[in-house]
Amino acid sequence: RRYPTVEVRAVAFNGSTHVPVPSDSAFLKALLFELRLVDDHIFVEHRDTCTRINHSSVYSVSTDAGDLWPVIAFQKSGLIYACLPLVEEPLEPRPPLLTVIGLSQGLALLLGIVDYIAPSRKNEAEMNAKIGQLRTLLIQACPLGTPLNTNIRSLNSNFEDIQDMPVAKDQPAWRSCTYKGKPQVNVCITEKVKCMQYDQRDVVDTWQVYGAVNCKCDIEGSAPKVTLTLNLPSNGPPLQDIVVHHCVTSVDPAMLMSFSALPLDDSVYSGPYKFPFIPPSDSFNLCFYTSQVPVPPILGCYQLIEEGSQIKITVNLKLHESIKNSFEYCEARIPFFNRGPIAQLEYKVSYGQVDFSREKSLLVWTIGQKFPKSLEVSLTGTVAFGTAGKEHPTDYVCTGNTAYVKLYFRIPDFTLTGCYVDQHSVQIFVPGKPKITASRELISSDYYLWNSKAPAPTVFKT
């Protein structure tokens, strides 16, 4: 999709430095080259040099007329999603990414398209039909080049119906339809914890918490007003790096001024966090946040030692006493790379069950829904391997004794920060008594325990 209105604005902003967008075929060819999906066997200095490591999905695409920047592009389920946002300032010198408003708008629109198309990726006919409807949907979502509604799934694919649909004067663009029925609000706080533990003196363990508050508001009216409050316990770490949905009408500026890159002090805003908003018709993420929690939920130690043709492994896990001991699932997966199939396994486990896949060279230790009263579990074992083939897992990082255990768990009705929604504090300014449902959960994400007997990829060293 091209927007002449946006291209005219780009010429006005950039003047002599403006690079016109080439034809679709020329742009696609240049983009595939930049993403190393064609000619990846050829070394091209501006693309492949080690001094140019791309830490984001923002690229500079070389064309005959010059370099197009910033191009957002990423791959998902065999498809490439890309857009070229408008930079509303001179391009020379290049402004910092965080100052380009169009980047977040373009990324939100692409993620909305992913959310619309991705569920049908296994059915080619259904996926082709959805892609065919995209042009109609984009007319609603982004009529003149500025995204008005990035939730593509909530839009009506029958354009004739949309033209006839009466819209109230006060109805915002993101409310594509009105609801009829009993008012109800569903809120779910999902926190994900990422962790790297090394069990080494000279390497610092790291962990981060990322939260998202998802809402679904079925409320009558063209522009209903809702106020939702997030609360923390008295000793809960403050929420930081808060990003709010565009439907939020106002927030306390102090709420948005706490950044995880800065040291915590007593002046950091610690709540309550109030969000007045006019909800979209479909489910949406009201806000995202991070937090600096003092300890990870599960502390662990992994040791792998090679002895001749066998390796000895030891895994110790301890659930921190402040964590709710009630899991939907909890398991530790122990992969063995570059070693061939598991030929022999002898083990002793203090709690839970152990299964293994010979072909995948993988041990799965299922701890279950609770840790024992001691909150500690352990696994020791000896593993021997057969001859490695092409079908067995390989990894460029996990060579020699460099190896890891990865934890997978979900704790319902719990958050690591203690963040919760008080159902009585949800205010809805419409007639009738609404039904309010609030839930929360903690999920592991990239939760690694590295072998303490070998060097591991590290983030920080003391």
C-alpha cells in the first residue's frame, strides 16, 4: 500500500535529501538483499561487516536513488512484514530511533496485521483470503497514512457495510462498532520473567520482569469512559518504563518518568496507577511495564562435567519463599547439543518425574504443580550418547561443556511485582452494574541456568 499524501510530506520535510520509494519489485529485491534472504553467500561490507550489528528491526535499504531509512521489517511464520514510516524532521544527520514517532506507529500497525493473519498460517486458502481483505481493512485502519486503529481483527471486512454504518459524533476512531448487552469488563495482568543464572563468582546473574495489562470492555455507548487502577503491595517494587495505549485519555506524568535505566530512589512513583480511557471494541493491551524485582522466583544451579564418553549432570532448584507455591505447570528441559542421541541414562531425582527423547537429545524433568515443603528439588544423572547425525540438535554457542537448563512454568493468580487490579476500583460511567473479572499470571520467558563448570555467554561481569 502506498500513500501519496505521506510521500508529499516526506519531500517537504527532507528536501534535497529525500529518497523516492522505488517500484514494488525494486523495493522487494532490495529488502530481500538487506535481510540476507538472497545472495547471503556473498560478503557485502555495508551489510555483513561485524561493525554493523543490527539490534532492532529497523534497516537502511539501499536503492538506485539512495538509502531508504528507516524501514521496519521482520519475518513471522514464513511471511515478511515491512513498512517505511515518515520521519517528520531532517534525515541528515539521522535522528535517534526513539525520537521518530512514526516507528512505533508503523510497528503497531504491522503487529496488528500479524495478529490478524498469523492464526490462519497453517491453512493456505484461509491465509490468502485474509491477505486479500487487507486492502479493505487498511482503508479503515490507516486511511491517509496515519494509523487510526491498529487492531486489524476488530475491523469489518465488508466495506459496503462500513460506509452505511452511522457513527456518533463523539465516537473515537478506535471504537469500530458499538456493543449491545450487559456491561462487563475483563482484565488480565500477565508478567513474564526472563532470567540468566550462572552460579559463578565473577559473573552477575540477571533477571527482568515485563508486564502487560490486557482488557476486554463490552460496554454500551459510542464513547464510554472507564477508569482502571493498578495497585502494588506496600513492599512491592515500583512499575517502570510504562507505555500506555492511545485510548488512555490522561495519566499522571510522574507515572511515565520512571525508567529502569536509572537507579531507583525514594522519589520513584509507586502508585496507585490510574488509567482513564475510552476502550476499543475488541481486546487490547492497556499498558506495558517493567520492574526491578529483588530476586528471581526460582534459584538454580546446573553442573555438567564430561568424563570420558559420559557426562555427569547435577541440577538443583529452589523456589523462593515469597513465591506462591501453586503452578499450572513447572518443568526443566535439559538439551544436549552436538552430541548425538541419548544412548544410556541413569538418574536420581528427589521430586517429580524425568522423561527423555533419544532423537532430540533432550531430558524433561517435570516438577509438577508444587514444590515440596523444603522448596528444594534436585536431579543427578549420568548420560551417554550415540553417534551424532544430521538430524540431532546442534548449536554454535553450546559447544563443549557450555550448556544450559531452561525452565518453563506458569503461576496463576500471582505476579512477581505483586501488581493487582482491585475490582471495586474499576469505574465505568454507564448505567447498570457491570460484571468485572480480574485475573493475573506469572510466566517464564527465556529462563536459563548455565553450566557453572564451563564458560557461558554473559551479559555483565563484575
